[in-house]
Amino acid sequence: MTAETARPRTDPDDSIARDEVASWLALEPDERLRWRGRPRIQTVYPWVAVTVFAMAAVAAGVALEFLTILALGWLPVLAAVPLWPYARLARTEFVITDRRLAIRRGVVGVSVRTAGLERIQNTTVTQGVLERVIDAGTVSIETASGSTLAFRSIDAPVGVRAELERAAGESGTAAVPGTQAQWTAIRDVVRGWRVALEGRTGGGDR
């Protein structure tokens, strides 16, 4: 079983990656994909370990006659236990575009949460001791509405956070039209209007 790496992509315009994301996220024609990733496959390992231990315990119980041979019927059931968390992991995807971030979840149904980059107010990286060793962790994103979205158990979380903040910064810059000189000219015109209105109002009071 393999999981897609969570390192920032160097080819965000890759058509294959875009088509895969477009299958669940309605991308605008000029919307650029900057990064996509999934949780680490290692998050399923504890479930596998518990399942193997339980199956060994059942087999030992039958061998030692603590359990009847009918207990072996539980082995297929136990073997299926890790499949559900693995299916959830495989169907979870995190995406950053030049306009928004998105999280897809769901095995039977599909749930998609999105937030515009301009609404991001704070980002936090959380790493446990083991996660720091293997360079994994969670990136939490607080939005202007007060909600929090999280890219959980991803590779290179510090790099992903940097990519997210870089995208948000570029999005904020692109959202303001015009140059500084143009805005300065507009400011001077507005000031002229205000002076003219104040002069007219002052003249009427005298």
C-alpha cells in the first residue's frame, strides 16, 4: 500500500494532477493547482498491529482449547478491521490552489470543505516527538469565519505551511487591482473633493 507524498509539487500545472482534482473539486478554468497530498499511510499501522494481535490471540485460544474452533470464524472479520481506516485515508485528499484550499473526505459519500485563501487568518504546525523524527505532522488553518481546517498527518508539514502562506500572500496581492501610483492619484482626487466640500460648507456657515 502506498500513499501520495505531501511535498509541494514542482509542476502545479500538470494536467493529470489537475484532472484528478477536478473530479471532485470544481476548478475554475484559470485556477492553478499548487499542492496536493494525502495523510501518511503509517497512520493505519496501529490498526494493523491491533488486528494482528487479536488474530494471534484467537488462534492461540483455539490451539490451547480456551476457545472452540468456531472462534476461527472471527479471523476474516478481524482481518477486515484495518480496511475501513485505510479506505478513509485513501479517499482523503488535501489541495491548495492559487485561490483556495480544499479537503476531500468520504468513502461511501463525499464531503468537500473549502476556504478562500483571503480568509486565512492563522496557520499552525503540530508535530509529536515521533512525527518530528519522520518529518510528519498536522497543519491547522484558522479562517475568518472562526472555523478550523486541518491537513492531518501529512509529510513535510512545515513546507506545506510555507506553501500555503505563500499562496495566501500572492492571492492577497493579486486581489488588489491597480498600481501604487494609481491609488495615490485616487487618494489625491478624493482629498481634493473633501477640501472643496469643506470649503463650500464653511462658506455657507459664515
